[in-house]
Amino acid sequence: MPREKYTKDQLVDAAFEIACESGFEQLTIRNIAKHLGSSIAPIYVNFNDLEELKEAVIRKAVEINKKILSEQDSGDPFLDVGIASVLFAKRYPRIYDEVVIKNDKSYQGQAENEKLIINQMKKDQQLASFSDDDLRLLLLKMQALQAGLSLLARKEAYKDMLDDSKIIKILDETGVDVLDGMIRRQTAADMAEK
Amino acid sequence: MPREKYTKDQLVDAAFEIACESGFEQLTIRNIAKHLGSSIAPIYVNFNDLEELKEAVIRKAVEINKKILSEQDSGDPFLDVGIASVLFAKRYPRIYDEVVIKNDKSYQGQAENEKLIINQMKKDQQLASFSDDDLRLLLLKMQALQAGLSLLARKEAYKDMLDDSKIIKILDETGVDVLDGMIRRQTAADMAEK
DNA sequence: CTTGATATATATCATATGATATATATCAAG
DNA sequence: CTTGATATATATCATATGATATATATCAAG
């Protein structure tokens, strides 16, 4: 082998840093090379094209998200997912933009994914009395809350207002509130029926 | 004057359509000219540069948002704003991406804007007992809900699940739930104090 | 030491893009 | 009808970008 080698990891790390600081649209071969202190050659030795490198950056982001999730321990697995997502958005706002917002691929297999979650929800005693439609509505509300909080946490203006513990508190509280509301409305509807 | 003239409006409309269908990144002088059936000349006669035209497109989007808002009549002005925002995101997803998500300018004067809203909230009897911090928290939760629902409504996968009436229903219900939750927690805290 | 392989650097190409210079067509003013 | 103004079309420029061809440097195998 020749002298030294820029590894795939080095390239992905450099690209990830650029994307973090300046956004995905700044991922040009020349920017990456400059950031690495090399020419553009290492890019094409390690990847077939720039697109492949970008995909590797996204895979790295997914890994980081998984790591953040694994560090959560609120007791409720659903809440954990929500917390991890918002924390990721806050810590890597520009990556979040690319992965979550632009990525419409995520809705491939979204229908099956929903079914899986609904089935998981059915195992929860508290949710036993809900119909499938109600569960889907509850899930939608929760997803909206999480997505919205991510969107806000991602913005500079909210950074100081939304420290990690506050994010967890808000997600927890509103989650409980929405669930309570659905239970209350259901019992009210039951009453009215009789 | 020479024969015919491509008006500013014609140019903005053409650009708006391109942005709607293909996204803001497709707003190139040649794309706009092609869509208009002209050369690139009319662009530079009517605007100093492409950036000016893009700003005009964003102004048009803001106008449309205002129009949608003016058509709302839920009884609650806050809810109206939320509904209008989500409906806009659903109808013009790619414009929403540009205006709401990318636009970090919106957080200029965000602090003053928040104060205005908080003062408005204080006029509401139901919210009279809340401290400023509580009101800010309530506002944040509502904003998160609205932003998140917009984000979901914008996606193809949710289009059929989120018709207009359902959007209104969800915003209304969750708004009530979150407020109820905050009231409940406050009274619980008051109890504990005594 | 020689040779082949390959990582790297550099020059270069093709293409896309915003912008401008120039020519042409059209119309109003006189 | 002539003239000036200007909307439009076209050619062209400068720059950015992804990609490739080529030369060079380095190292392992023999």
C-alpha cells in the first residue's frame, strides 16, 4: 500500500462536520477536501461518487440517533423515542433538517410501521379500551407533538428555553394530557350513549 | 412601450408554481423562463436579480397564508392561527419548507412577538391564574403542536389521514387537553402547598 | 533492486447557473 | 416617417460543481 490513506471514517467525519456547521448543501467535493486538508482524490478512492458519501453521512446520523435513544430511560419506550428525536434535533439541527424534513423516503413502509406501533400500544392496559382508529389518532397527536418540539428545539431562538430536562418534561406532560383528554372524551361519549 | 410585457405578477406566479411543484431549489432563471415561455430577459427587466424574485414569491406565500387565516372562524383567534398554518403546510408543502423551516429570520423580533402574545393571553379569563412562565410554557406547547401537525400534514403519507376538518379537530382537542393539564397540575400544586 | 499496485495531487472537462452585453422588434411622441 | 425608449431574445462570460485522466509518490512482493 502507498504511504497513508484517508479512511472512509475520516471522510464521513469531515463531511458530517461540514453538514453540522454549514448544512448539507455545503457538502461539495472541494469543501470536503479542504476540510480534510487533502485533494479531492480520497473521496473517489473511498466512494464511487459524492452521493455515496452523503448516504454514509446520513447513516452516521441514524447511528447517533440510536445512541441517544439507548441513553434514554424514562420508563416509557414511546416517550424515550420522542425524547431522543427532540434531543437529536436540538444537537444536530442542520442534520435533522436533511434527515427528517427532506427525507420523504421515511414514509416507505410507514403503513406497516404504524401497524406495529398500534399493536404495541394494545399491550398497554391503559389503552385497552381504545379502538384502532382511536389509537391511530392518539399516535398521530403524539407524533405531532414530538415533531413540533423537534422543530422548535432546532431553532436558535428556543435553544436556551429548551434544555434537555425541559424537553423531557414537556413531552411527558403533554403526552399525559393528550391521553387523559382522549380517555375523558371516550367516557363522556359512553355516558351520552346510555 | 414595446409590444407586450411580462408583468411582475406573471413572473411571480410562474416562479410560485415551480416552487410548489418542484421546490425552491428549482427556481433558476432558465426554469422560470421556460415555464413562462420566454427568454430570461423579462426576469431582469422586472427584478434586479433572482433573489428579488424569490423574495416576491415568499411575499406571495405570506399573503396566501393571511388569506387562509382570514377564512378561519373557530371562535378562538389562537386556534385560527394554528389551523391556518397547518392548512397552508398541507396545501403548499414545498413552500412551507422554504418559508417556515429554512427561514431563521422569523426569530428576529421573536422575543417581542412572544410578549405580545403573552399579553393577549392574559386577557383570557381562563388563563388569569397563570404566571408569565406558565403562560410561556403553555404557548410553547401550543406552538409545538401546531408546528408538528404542519410537519405531518405536509407529508404525502398523512395527506389522506389529515383532511381539513380532522386538522381542526385535532388542534382543538389537543389544545383543550394541554390547557386542562396545566390547570390540573396547578391546582394539584396549590393543594400540595397547603 | 525491480515491479506492480494504489493513494494522492493536479489539470482538465462537461455542465449548470446567475448575470450581462448586444441586437432586434415594437410602440409612442414629435 | 423619424427617433428614442424599452421589452425581449440571444450570445456570451464567470463561476461553481461533479467527475475523470494523468502524473507522482509510496510501499509490498518477489
